[in-house]
Amino acid sequence: MSSATEFDYDHLNLEGCLQTPKHPTIDYARIQERPFSSCWTTWVSMGTYEATKDGDGPDGKRRTRASNKVGKSKSGGKAGILATIPERVEEDTLDHPSEIFFQFWATWVLNSYVGNKAGTEVANAEGGGLKPQNMKLFVRLTDFALYWNGKRYPLSAETSAEIRGLKLTFDAQTASDNLTPCRSVTGSTMKTIREWEATSSAMFLLESNPVAGGTNAICTIKPTLTRFHDNRTDLPLWSPEIVGTQGKRLGVARHGYSRLPGDLSTLAAPYYRCDRDKVINHTGGCVNDRAHRVFEMSEGKNPEFAEVTRHIKSALDPSVNGYTSPPLRPGHDWSKPEYPPTKYWNGSEQPKTIPGNWNVASSPPLNKRPAGTNSFNRNFFSNVEMHMDVGTTKMMHWSKTPATNYCKYYFRDQYPAAQNPEGMPWAGGRMRDTRLECDEYPFASTYQGAGGNGRGTGHYSIRAVNGGHNERHGNALKSFYDKYHVATHHAFWVSVVP
């Protein structure tokens, strides 16, 4: 498990963002999303057209497209570029001066952080002064040009002196969905085109202020060109995400703000979830919610906890999870864990709806519970008094002890023959690798565990597994939580791979 001084953010930089390959099927801006980083890069045109970068068109060619969403001011009039530039060019060079479009290449990278163990500064800070609730936005504007009659004309010192004196104002606009403060500390940056050409980059410091132990701050960041010269533009330099009903990113909507056909999706601007929660070795931080966090496991690659992986694979497969324990049958009262459903099959068993499967598009995510509350779920199948097969000749009763659990009932034949006076078997040896433990999925550390909404749910699975495998899988899950700062309520998925 990594220490607080060895945290790997996997941050992007502007140069790395510029190398982002185009998406094989989506002809929009080039975008990367990572848990602690986000980047966006594309041509931007002010006017009524947008032009793609060379090779970004669906046929591999450079194209222009109509875009009525770009270049409008708040008052509904044309952006200032159409009113300003024609005054600064020779009329005899243009057939239609009003059809000139101003174009540039925009790139930004947003990086976030997690705290050290105490939460007093960011991990790997080395005295930098950043707090875990800080974020940095790096912006670059380059390749300024005029575009008309299907041609692009780069600005030059000789022919475009006045145009290069026009001012562009960039701002990192912020908003919070739940009233927790989120703001840009730096404020806006206004530079002439000539100054942007000389120093193409700018940095913005952002901060959120979530309440310790309270609701996470949902900080929405909208990089925006707010003014062109003396005109208000509010030109968004970001792409709305199309987010499906299960929380998975389905793509981006850049040319028009439409949803996918027939999809009950929502549109989301770039947003980060900030908190002051302690997650294993780190306290507080901000995470890119548009980057999916997936806990991957493999029987072949992770033989040290293969028994747990096999269990989770079965639990996630609706074609076989109807045979997992405890069986799901109509009419059972799951709010009374002291009465487990009988282990003897009668044909009324049903498949279970178990969440968190990254490999199934319709599967909803798991959501992390607060640290130290795993017993809420485990108390629905362990450390509970048990009355089994009541009213039959097989009726048994086990007293409530820390060793009492459903696995000893459903998987009795896997346990040693030795048992206590009530007939409950012993788990095995003293060392974890020599005894059986009761593994559960969804994880006890999630809101989707056996406890459900507090009345229990039959949509979970337990299995007796080797204690060493269970311990090592638990450590791997903790490392995943720590590496990706999966804090309270944060969403994540699991993926079982070969």
C-alpha cells in the first residue's frame, strides 16, 4: 500500500493533452478524463462555423460545420468578432466581410489533488502550499487566424497588427450544485492576441470548501472565453458530457446540445467532487467525477485472491446468480436476518439484480459507505442469532456470537467436522490461510451491500472462501480506494477480466 508521500496522480499537462488522439467514432473535441485530471483541446471558431483539426473529420479530412451555438452574445447578437474585425481589414480583400470567422486552437488541463494523512497539504506537496481542496487549471490559446471563403489565414505581424491588438478574456467560471463554495482564486485573464501569442499559457487556481464530515462539494468548472475585445461573448471552451441514467459517460455533445436518440441521459459540464474525508492514507481531496473508477480483478493475474474473484464473477452473472446464497425467493422478509431462507432448493429461486458490473452497460455503480460502517451490512448475515428451517425436521438454532454467520449454514460441507454444542462448525485453523471466512458481494463497504436501505435485500451473495484470499482481496480493495480517493458516496464499478 502506498504511503502519503508516494501518491501517483497520473496528471496530464498541456503538451500531453495536445497529443490526445481523436476518438474513433466521435468527431468532437479531443478529451481525456482521469481520476485527478481532465483535458480538452480543439479548434474554436467565433462566428457561425466551427472547423475541425486536420484529419478530425469523419472521412479523415479537415471540414467546417454549421454551429449556431457558438459566437452568440448573451443579448443574442453576433459575437464581437463579426463587428470588430471587418473594421480592421482591407475591404477590397473580401467579397463578404461579414462572413469572416476568427479561429484559434484552445487547450486546457485541470489537475486536482488529495491530501496527506493529516489533510494539511496535498500529497507530494514538498512545501508547495496547495491544500487538498485546491485545483489548478492550465490554459493555452495558439494558432490565431482568420477564416473565410473556405480558407484559413494565419495572423502575421505585417498584415494583422491591429487585429493582434484585440483583447481576449479567459475565465474559469465555477458553480456548486449543493451550495458548498467553489471559486476561482485567480480571477479572469485578459490579454491581447499579441500577448497570447507571446505567452500562450495561463494558470488558474481554484478552491472548494466542503464541510468536514458533511456533504461533498460538487464543483463545476466551465473554462470560458468571456470577452472578445469590448464585447461579451461567453463562449464555452468545454464539451457537455452525455451521462446515462446509470452514471456512465456515453460521449460528448459539442455541435449542438442534444442528447442521444431515445436515451434518458443528462448533460454535464466538467465537475469535480471535493471532500475532507479520510480514505486510508489520505485526508481530503478533489476527484474528477467524469473519470470512471473501476476495480479490476482477475483469477489469472491475481491468484492470491482467486477464490474471491470467482465468487464475485458468479454474483455479477444473472444467468447463474440465482443459485448463489442466500437464495432469493418471493415473499421472504429480509428485514429479519435471524431467519435465513432455507438452503434446500424448491424451484422458486430467482436471479438477482446485483450492481457494480462495469462490463454491463445497464449496471448501476456501487457507492462507498462512510469508513467504519461495514458492520451495517455484515450484521444482516453475521454476528446474528439464527433460526434455520423453522417448523421442519431440519430445524436448527445458533446463538448470536461473532463467529455466527450464514456461510456456516449454506456451506456446511466445506467446513471442518468439528462443531459447537449447537451444531455450528468451527472455521478452521488459527491462521487466516488455514480457515474459511464469509465473503460478501456487493462489498460491505458500499451502500448496495446486504443491508440495503436498512431493511435488508436479497440481492447480494455470500460464499465461504479461504481466509487468506479474503484478507488479500480486502487489502487490494483498500489500496484501490486509496489510489483513486473513493470517499463517502463516491461511485465506482468492478470488472472481472481473464
